[in-house]
Amino acid sequence: MQYQVYRRTPGGMARGVYLRDAADTARPLVTKIGVKPSWREVGNSIGGHTKRDRVEFQLRATLTTTARWVQAPDQCLLAATGKEFDVRIDPTGLQPGMHYAEIQGRSQGMEPTSGPLFRFPITVLIPEPLPKADSANGSTNYNYQLVLSPGQ
């Protein structure tokens, strides 16, 4: 079985979180993440799921995050129609650069060494701070030396 993991946005469904603007990274984000099982029809060549399978489906998922700046519930009970839960992403203490984390869902009792059933990616880009402007003329100069070898 596969799972569709999504976040509702004004533009539709998103498959992850991507924060890069200064306004987005200046404060924590609390958003809803949804997980929904994808059901195969009975006539499928690799086997399908009956209505009874859907009615009886219950998955106790243990949720983990790969970074401390992402917070999610410890577990959720996933039914056939899916489940949404709140997640908190706090990029305020991150250093400039790119940061990546995931929310991973595993079935309770599953070995931690086995891969997760579903993942939700989170990417945060913290911009480098601009140097102070020259107070005399209000301009900023950037000096960068690029050294290339022949053939590069």
C-alpha cells in the first residue's frame, strides 16, 4: 500500500514545505499535514482492496522527525479515509544556509531499521545576512575572487 502525504495550501495540495522568504523564516509555522492511504481497485493486475479491507483498515503510526526544529505528534491513528495532524516548524534559530528535515511515519512495532511507510519533506533556506552599507555613500561592495584551473 502507498500513502499520499500532503499539506493544504491556498494554491492546492503541496507535497512538502519549502520556506525561503524572510517573512516565512522569521517566525514558526504551524500547519496541518495529511496522510491518506491509496487504495487499489479489485480488478488491478497486482491485486486490489475490497470495501471490507477499507472498512477494517486501521494503522497506528508512530511519527518521528529528523530535526529538533520540527515538532509533530508522537503517534496517530490512521483510518481508511486518512488523517490530518498539526506540525510546528520553527526556523528562527537556524543558521544561514539550507536545512532539510522529514516527518516519517512507521507502523507501531515496526523495526526502526526498516524504512518508513511515508515521509513528508521540509526544506528551509535561511539567507546570508547582508553586509552593512557604507555610511558615506549608502552602497555595498561585494568582493569575490574566483580562481579557475584550465578546463574547468
